[in-house]
Amino acid sequence: MSPAATTVDDARRRHPTARRPRARAQSSGLFVALAFLVAVFNLLGLVMVMSASSVIALDQFGSSWYFVVRQAAWAAGGAVALIVVARIDYHAWRRLAGPFLLVSLGLLALVLVPGVGAGPVNGANRWLGVGPLTVQPAELVKLAMLVWVADLLARRAAYMHNTRATLRPVIVALAVASALVMLQPNLGTTIVLAAIALVLCFVAGAPGVPLAGWSTLGVGAATALALAAPYRRARVLTFLNPWADPTDKGYQNIQALVGLASGGIAGKGLGAGTAKWGFLPEAHSDFIFAVIGEELGLVGAVAVVGLFVLLGIIGIRIALHAPDRFGLLLAVGVTTWFCVQAFVNIGAVIGILPITGVPLPFVSAGGSSLVFGMAGAGLLLSVARQATERRLGARPARRAG
């Protein structure tokens, strides 16, 4: 080793701050990478919604631009939500965690009140609002639940061995939220909520045996609920063999697979797909991945999956760089939300999971999913920004609560 190298190493050992530039670059790079990735997802969503919805929009509303204009408006609102949340010190949410969860649960209950909820639509009561301005409180409760659980587990870090103080409150809150969501009904959102809460408990260090027990109970309850209602039972049985009823219950599954298969390696070309011509129901929302596969081919479908894998990697790295336990848990919660929801959506489209009606994050048409998803991304960006400022040695923002 040269004397110069030895001198540099000795200097770094004597002055640990000499190692900070690399850490600064990592934290700052994660912030930029996540912001860029969210922008890519939104642009992809706008392009694919425009392609997938043009036929049905022209048929129902007289304009091929109807759904993409709405999606662009929601994307603009989501961008505002992302910027505002990203600029707020994420510790400020700790003070609002309890009221935030209570408000979201109250909105879930309002959906079920006759004359208040904007439904039923396709047999479900999931919306609040009037006319085209409607929101799904179930999307809000995902964000509220992860903030509340992260705050609880961060405050009670020293009591993780005591399940009555940590795991049990989380299970109770999850049970209440899940019950309200299932009354809509919305099994897909219930699965995502459970994944967020249980993954946070696992990462926070909840005892393995009780956590495994509650997880097993949750899987059993989800299975029972899936088989209890006739239409959900039909979905499960259809998922196992869609060709048993190809013109009715298995129709959507089969058409999604046909669209994916007909795309081949390189796809038919953007806008040249045929599944959206009335063959595939919900092509621009829950089944937009099938349109991606048909028009952009296997290459495009794998690229989209790769983007979500990259999102998961970036989210995990942000969590590892978080300044504190609360930031770590927030980052894990948001990352779990996006990745599990993407897995459930894509899994249903390609036929390895039952259809549960959850959208593909940032890509599917839908205002509530996009706006609250962007707010969640803003929360993840806030954690990354705090990590960057901490590593740069900036004066930390005053924490709330």
C-alpha cells in the first residue's frame, strides 16, 4: 500500500466525517431515483390509460379522451399531494396518527350508509361523493393504517416482547378496518391492509409465534370470507379453472390471458391492441396490465414488473437509511403497500391469483388510488429527504409529538 493511501486511511479513521460524501450521495440518490421512478409510473399510466380506454370512452361519452383527461387531472392533484407531503417533516404525522385513522374509519362507515355512499356500483359500495367527483375511503385507510401502526410500534419499541402493548392493538385496529372494508365488499384492499400491518409488526420485532398465529388466523379468515359469498366463491373457483365457464364467470380471466398471449415478445404496438374493443372488461383499470402485455409485449410487461421490483429495492434502501425507527417503519409500510398491491393486481391478470379488484399502483385508471398513492410516495420521499439532511449534517427539523 502506498504512503499516500495509508495517510488517507488514517485520516478517515481519525475523522469519520471524511466518509460522509458517499453516504450523502447514496441518500440523495435514493430521493432522486424515487422521484424519477414515480414520474415514470405516472407517464406510463397516462399513456396506457389513453390507449386502453379510448374505445369505451368514445362509446360511452362520445370522446376518446374522457378517461385520460380525468386521469391527468387526478395525476396533477396527486403531484400536489406528493410535493406537499414530501416537504413536511414526516415526524409531524405522529401527532395526527390517531385522529387520521379514526377519520378514515369514519369515512369507511359512511360509505355503507344508504343515501350517503355513492353506490352500489357493480355490486359494491366503495365511494363517497357526487357525480364524477368520488373518492374511495379504502385507499385513504391504507395510508392512515400504516402511519398509525408505525407510530405505535416506534413509541413502544422497548415493549415489543409484550404483545398486549404492541401486537394486540394493531390486530384490533386491523380487524375493525378490515370488517368495514369487507362490508363494501373489497377483499383485495383487506389483503393489502393486512400485509402492511403484519409486515410492520415483523420488521418492528414482534414475537414470532404470536405473529405467526395471528397471520395464520388472518389467512383462514380471508379464505372463509372468499368462500362465504357466492360471487367471491365463484371467483376463486373460476381462478382455478376459468375454462369451466368461459362465457360468463371465467370470461374476464380468459380474455386477460388471450390479450397477454397475443402480444408475443414485442407486442402489437401501442394503441394496436384489440382486447380494449369490448372484449376485456375493465381494461383501463384493474386489467390494464393485460393491455400492456398485448400492446408492448413480454418486453413491456417484464419492464413494468422490473419497475416495481426497483421501487421495492429503493423503498428498502430508504428504510435502511432512515434517521430513526419511525422513519424506517414508514418506509417499510409504504413499500409493502405498493409492492403487495402490484403483486395482487398482476397476479390476478396473469392467472396465478383470484381477481380481487385492486388497481395497479400509479398505472391503472382511478383517482383515489392515484392521489393517495402519490401521497404515500411523498411520505417515502420525506423519509429519504430527512436521511439526506441528517447525513449532510444539517440541523434536523423539529419533531412533532
